[in-house]
Amino acid sequence: MKYKTAIFFALALLLFSCQDNNQKRLSENKKEMQRREIIFKNIEKGWVFYDTPVTEASEKSLATWNAWRIFLAELALKPRKSIKAFQQKSKALSKKVMDLNENIPYEYSKPQIKSRISTLITKVRLLDLFINLDAIPDKKITQLVSEINLELVSLQRQMDKITEKSKIPIEEGESELMKMMDTTRAIPNTPIIDPNIPRVE
């Protein structure tokens, strides 16, 4: 009889502990769902890109620079439903931004444009990295979105400067002077040895 009572109490204790574990698990799952919902809302609120050209040069380049047009079009499409949609969007942006570096039009193929594109690529790839972490840092993601926007504006303003500079007419003799400056840069700096100064050995 004592043996049956002990088994009964052991089974009852096991049943209560299982129920307690289930309640803890359900409570943790609920907290995790709430946390993910807050992260989703923060990311959705902060996911605002400058997807339209801000300068005249940038707008004109849409016709000739296919990779630029495709990248801006990808920025314009905002994901809506879930964090997974934002993760897929960041992956697509990461692929499209890489094309900017490969297909730069001749007039913009300058170091100042290339450096801005490289910075933009770095920021977009960081966004892709952070949004795919297990513990998603929503504040860091919204900060990266604003940094990407700053890089977009910087790139477009630089495009505008190059376009404006190209409109300035070249003065007579300026092209010869530029060629001469390029050739002098190509000559390495060699020390001039004065034969009147004794050499120290």
C-alpha cells in the first residue's frame, strides 16, 4: 500500500512539474513573440530610404546607368509583412549595390565616386549582416538606414559636382598643361646630386 501511495505521489509530482515547465515555456514563447513584434515595428518605422534622386545629375543618370536605376527601384519597394521579408529585402539590396561598383558610367568613373560607392556597399552589407543575426539589433539597423541615406545623398551630390565641372569650358592651352602635369607626375623623384658637395661614405 505504501508502495502504491509513493508511486501515486511521484506521478502527481511529475505531472505538476511538467505542467509548470509547459507554463514556463509558453510564457517564454509569449515574451519572445512580443520582443520580435517590437523589433519588427521599430525596423518597419525606421526603414525609410531616399529612393528618389535628389540632384539633377542623379536623375539624368537613371537613363544611362542601369545599375543605379535598379538599385533605387529596389530601395523603393518596402517590405511589409514580417522580419523575414526585411531580411530578404536586405539580401536583394546587398546584391544590387554590388552592381554599382561594376557598371560605373565613364563620366562618373572617378575616385571620388568610387570611394562613395564603396562606402555605400559597406553600409548596405552591414545592414544585411545585422538584420540576419539571431538577436536582431533594431536600433543599429535603423541607424544604418540613416547612414545609407547620408551616403546616397553624398554620392548624388558628387555626381552633380562632376556634371557641373564638365560644363565648364576648357581654356586655350589648358589641355596641354594637364598633359604636361600628368607626365611630370609619372617621372619618379630622383635626388639631384651636386658634384661640388663632397659625399659622406
